Amino acid sequence: MDAGSFEALTVDTLGRRLGGLEALRARLGDDVAAWRTREVGDGNLNLVFIVESDKGGVVVKQALPYVRLVGESWPLPLKRSYFEYHALTRQAARAGGSVPEIFHFDEAQALIVMEYLTPHVILRRALIDGRQLPKIADDLALFMARTLFRGSDLAMETRKRKADLALFADNVELCDITENLVFSDPYFEAELNAHTAPQLDGIVAQLRADRDLKVTAQRMKHLFAAKAETLLHGDLHTGSIMVTDTDTRVIDPEFAFYGPMAFDVGMLFANFWMSYFSQSGHEEGGSREAMRAYLLGVLERCWSGFRVEFSRLWRSERDGILYQKSLFEDRGDVLGAEQALDAVMHEMWTDLLGFAGIEIHRRILGLAHNADFESIEDTDIRARCEAKALQFGRQIAVNRARMHSMTEANALATLIETGAVA
Ligand code: SR1
Ligand code: MG
């Protein structure tokens, strides 16, 4: 990529610079002067513009050559936009209707013009506001099962999968963020770490001295780095999902790379559990008991929906090099194929608990925190919510091989939330 020609867009220059593009004119009209542009990016990395006219709207997302959250002292390559574009095209093909439509990609300017999702809101915001979205469990189960299965050697022609593995293997710097920020920094006094202090000082010290937990975090990091199983979204938290009551779209796959299936599932579930533990910090307008029950229900239904769809694909689309039908079904050994499916699913469950526990920790102890907790202004209340989440995260990660079902995991969450365990 020609970094020399890159220029960050501004609200004032966008019309002049992109006004000639057919992708925008087709949706906004030719009267560029009448386009209304606003910058709405509130993520950690990029610029995001909404451009509207009387005819319609589009989103323009542009990568910056540094981490927006930190500033120019932390350079980050523009090529993440290239990985995002390629991930979005694959997700659209593998899980139709689950991502925004792409209208234009400019590699040199690291920008993607895409569908303006409206009246969608970010799922994390909706959950903080206490909204119960009726479709997220089913929609996200399908998104994960379809993208994770269809991007793997279970389904793909191995030549194509290996070419994709090579393409996404260059997403080194974004993987490096996850490798350090998620799996290591929370467990020592890394420079950019932050936590609610002094309330959490004691529990943070305990966690950082917890040998079993540190070994677990490194076991999970080892898996993340070494198990190139499928094309992951790579950052599937509730801030990467836009929703209405009837539609669910997954956005922002710039962290996409080949990794373990359980990573995406674990990260998403961690964010539902964090939402659960944060609810008591948002009770000014009334009890969030129903919201807590809703969130545990979403976890139960999403995991069961995922297993159903993954199993369906296993039985109908298992045309890759793994667990070939020629070894099982074609020889009348349907039970063998089912046994293998059980083994794959069991391993995924165990691993996702590990990833989920670590994701919870990094959102409370590391650099990149969650609005679920951060928006709780009273730091004593926030710390109580966070302490429960930390305790839960530690338990599911370290105890992952001995926890057998979502019902058990949710029962543990309930015990911790209600104070039944110290
Ligand atoms: C420096 S980037 C911090 C976090 O923001 C992204 O959304 C990823 O979750 C990353 O870990
Ligand atoms: Mg993001």
C-alpha cells in the first residue's frame, strides 16, 4: 500500500474527495454540496463518517495510521482496512444478510464505503439501556456457526483455505494487539493498564498472583496463536454488532485472521456476561432483574442455536479435508461422524470458557474497557459489578474443563451476582 498518498478524511473534505465516486452518487445523488457529513466514530481505532442526503445515506469508514484511542505514539498499519474488506466479503457469502453491504473499497486511502444501517444502534448501548432485543441470540448463533464452519477445513476446498490463511496471516499488528492486550497485559502491571482504584486494588493483586490463572491465560494465548482453524471475526464483542428489534448486523472485522473457532464465541459470550454483571449499576430507572434473566436466556439460546446450526452444517456441508464422509457416512458409519462432532463441540465449549474468562479480565484490568462498566458513574457501585465479573471470569477460565454446560455457567453467574458466594 502506498502510505505516502494516504490522507485522513475530514467532515469538510469528504464531499470534495469522494464526490466523484459512483458508489456514493448512486445513493446520495449528484448534488455533492447538499451532502451532510458527520463523524461518528467512537471506537478505539478508526474514523467513521455518516454521509446523508435527501436521497439516502452511506457510511464511510477510514483507518488511521495509528491507534485512535492512544494517539500517534502507537502506529498501526492502514492495511487493516484491507483485511476488514476481505473479511466482510467472506462473511457476506457465508452468512448472508449478517453484515453491512459494501459499496466501494479504496486500499490506498484505507477506506470502505458501506451500507448505512438505520435505525440500528450498537448492541452494547442497547443492553446498557436495558433493551431486550428479541433476535440477537438466534441471529448471532447463525452468524457464528456459518462463518466459523464455512471458513474452515471442514467445508472449504483446502487450496482455497490455505490461500486465505496466507492472506490473513499478514494481519500481524492487529493480532499483536490481541496477543498482548487480551492475554498478557491484564496479568502484570503493563503501562497502559487501568482499573477502578482503589476499590479493585486487592482483587487485582490477587489475580496477578494467581499462578493457575496466569497459566490458563497463556494456554489460551497459545491456542489463539497456534490453532489456525477458521477465519475469525477476531473482535466479536457487543460493540461490533448493530441491532434493531428485527435485524442484527455484525460490523468491524478488521481483526480477522485464522484462529480457533472458540475465540469468537468466547468473546461474544464474555460480553453478554459482562452486560449481566453490569446491570446492577444501571438500576436508577428501576430493577434490572428481568434484563438479567433475559441475558442469561440469550446465552443459553445462542449457544444451543450455535450447536444446532453447526451440527446441521456438519451433516450437510462437511466437504473439506477433515473427518471426510468417505471415512464415515459413505461407509455407513453415521455414528462415527456424530462421535467426531461431539468431540469437536466439546473441545469448543471448553476453549470458549477459557477465552471468555480472559476477555472479561482484560476489559476490566487492561487498556480497552467496556462502556457497560465505564458508564457506571459511582465508582463503588462500578467496582462491585467489576469484582463479580472478575471472579466469574477467573472461575470459568481456570475451571473450564470441569464445567459442562451453559446452564452450569449461568448458575455460577447467578450465585456470584446474588452474593451467594463470596
Ligand atoms: C488498541 S485497540 C483496543 C481494543 O479495541 C478493539 O475493539 C479491540 O477489542 C482491541 O483489543
Ligand atoms: Mg472495532
